[in-house]
Amino acid sequence: MTSVAIRQPVKNEKVQVVVRCRPMNEKERSKGHISVVKVYPSRGVVEIYDPKYDKLDQCKMFAFDAVYDWNCTQQEIYDETVRPLVNAVLNGFNGTIFAYGQTGTGKTYTMEGNKTDEYAKGIIPKTFDQIFDHISRSHNMQYLVRASYLEIYQDEIRDLLDKNPKKKYELRENKELGVYVKDVQSFVCKSVKQIERIMAAGNQNRTIGATDMNERSSRSHAIFIITVEMSDTKGPLENRVRVGKLNLV
């Protein structure tokens, strides 16, 4: 199972937890394994049971903000759980999407998918599409989109867009910016293609810098940060400039 934690300040629930259960893979089926998970999307409930017992009281039940079974589509996940958060970011709020789970549970498929296949596109490419589609249809608004890419590994912060992979960065906090990384690289992006290139460059640097990729990837977090500055050219002066930030982990 893959869990996606969504921080959405627009609603009363500041953190929402969404669970997506993947189907059994070919290897599991060939070994005769059986599923011990039951998913109830309408109730937001996941049940896990021990096949050694038939009694209902042996089941463990967990409730979440939303749950999806293996029949759900990438589009359903995005429209119902992510699109409202991106809308909030485009209105000047901050949000985070954090996918977590064991290796092989479908985190990469959920977050990235296949960007060349519209049906299989994941959260990240759909987010890029939504942001720049919104900008292209907006009137009386000016936008500036900036992207940064960080990796946190063994309590050290690395800028994946910096040419110096050994440079150390510090975590800071102040009243205006909140928690931030000092002197991190930030690049202006004017299209989906540009922001995709920024992410690809960071992914390449992450691969080059890894001595043991399997170990590193399981113990590190890559954070892609999209900052959207928006200016209402015809609104009240005090409300003209807003800034929203989206963290993709």
C-alpha cells in the first residue's frame, strides 16, 4: 500500500492521509500468495486480516481521509485528492504532497507514472499541467513560477540543482518565510517543458551523487518545490501580490 499525505490548509483538516492499495503482482500470484487487505472506498476504511482466522474480530480496521483500491485510475486519484490542493496553491496557500510506503508499493507510479501516456500520468506531471493550464487561462493576473530541488540524506541538505554537489546548506526559519533552506538555487519556469527539464536535471544529479543508489533512495527524501507568485493587476493594492508554495516529496 502507498500512502499519500496531503497538507491542505484550505480545509479544517490540515493534514489528510490517503491510502492507495496496489494489486498483487505476478511474482506474488505465482507463489500462491493471497491478499489480506480489504478496501472500502465509500467508507474510507482498510481492513487487514490474518488468513489463519475466519473470525471478524481478528481483522484490524484502519480509517483514513480517503482510500482507493487497485481499480482506481491515476485521474481519479488526482482529481479527488490533489487538484483541490493545487488550486489552493494557485490562490496563495502552501501545500505538501508526501508519498510514502515500502519499496514496491507503487510510490513512483502514483507520483510520476508515465508522462507520455495520458492515462498513466502521475501526480507530478498532472500538477505541472494544471499549474500552467491555469496560468494560460487567467486574465488580469501575472504569474512567476520558480522551481527548486532538494535532497535530504542523513540529516544533510543537498541542492540537486547546484553544480557543487558537496556544498552544505542550512535550514533557517523566520516569521516571513517560515522554514526555508538558505541560498538554495531557484529557477524560473515558463512552461511545462521547462519545469520538466529542471526536474530531470535534479534527478540526474541525484543519480550521479549516489554511491549506493538502492540504499540512498530508501533513506533519503527528494523535495521538489514549486513557488507560484501571483499579482492581480487590477485588485486592491494590499492584496495584489500572493505567494503559494507546493512541496512534492
